[in-house]
Amino acid sequence: MAPRYYTVSWDQLHRDGKALAWRLVERGPWQGIVAITRGGLIPAAIVARELDCRMIESASIVTYDEEVKGDPVVAKPPAAALESQGEHWLVLDDLVDTGTTLRVVRNLLPKAHYATVYAKPAGKPLVDTFVTEVSQDTWILFPWDTEQQFVPPIAKAAAGK
Ligand SMILES: O=P(O)(O)OC[C@H]1O[C@H](OP(=O)(O)OP(=O)(O)O)[C@H](O)[C@@H]1O
Ligand code: HPA
Ligand SMILES: [Mg+2]
């Protein structure tokens, strides 16, 4: 398990998604957006709203079971973007970590533009545009993977109560 966590709230994700849209608007116009499910779906909705884009395709690459990594499998190819090899399409994901997922999609859509909200160093060469970098040993906690819960006061935690 990764020793550090970077917790992202819904508000922060919305702000960071809009910051990504600002960077992408000047690179358009885009034929459409390919959202990499499932993590890319919410950033894709935020960016699509800001870029006034209504053509949304999806690609499903299954790699992780919670925090355990396996071999990537294309569970659903981005059919609408395949013919043009992704030219003028924007591929969106929530983050790039090792780059395994984007490497698979890049093989399918070599001419697309690749964007993520967050990026770790090993995955950076695979992404064209991102907003925030975190260290490789940080696990990003997204709002859909977490919930708020009670935390005891510091004094009680320190006393082991
Ligand atoms: O750069 P990588 O090492 O490939 O890791 C990044 C990918 O891992 C996560 O998806 P995951 O496979 O967990 O599926 P999910 O989006 O359905 O949660 C994340 O949403 C990225 O798509
Ligand atoms: O840091 C991460 N957070 C959430 N999902 C992930 N999938 C790969 N890396 C991560
Ligand atoms: Mg994902």
C-alpha cells in the first residue's frame, strides 16, 4: 500500500477540472472527448461542459483491483474515434500513474490529445496536458472512493482512548 495519500474533495476536483478545461480550450476545437472509464467520466463531464462538447465516447481499460495492479484489458474500445486514430479527439482520465492505461489507449488512438487532472512522474511522458503533479508514492483518494467519517479529538487519540 502507498505510504501517502492526497485527498481530493468534490470542490477541488471541480476546480481542477475547470483548470484543465482552460488549458484545453486553446488546443481545440475537438471532434469529441473519449472518457476512460470509470475514473475519467466525471472529469470528462466537467471538461465537456466547459468546452461545450456533446460528443462523448468511452474506453474501458481494466487494470487495477482496488490498489493491486494486473495486466491491462480493453473491455470497451473507443469505437467512434478509432477510424481517425483519434485525430482531433481529446482523451480524458482522472490521473496517470504508471502510464499503463494511457499506453494502451495511445496504441488504439495514436493521434489523440491526452489529458488528465493529476499526474505522477512515471506517467507524465504519456500525457500531453495535466493540472497537478503528485509524487509516485502518493495514492490519490478521489471523492467517489471515500466518505467523511468521525475523527476523535487529538488529545483522546494521543492518550489512546
Ligand atoms: O497510469 P496507470 O498506472 O494505468 O493508472 C491510472 C489509471 O488507474 C485508475 O483506473 P482503474 O484502472 O483503477 O479503473 P477505474 O477508473 O475504473 O477506477 C485511474 O482512473 C487511471 O485510469
Ligand atoms: O493514486 C491513485 N488513486 C486512485 N486510483 C489510482 N489508480 C492508479 N493510481 C491511483
Ligand atoms: Mg481509471
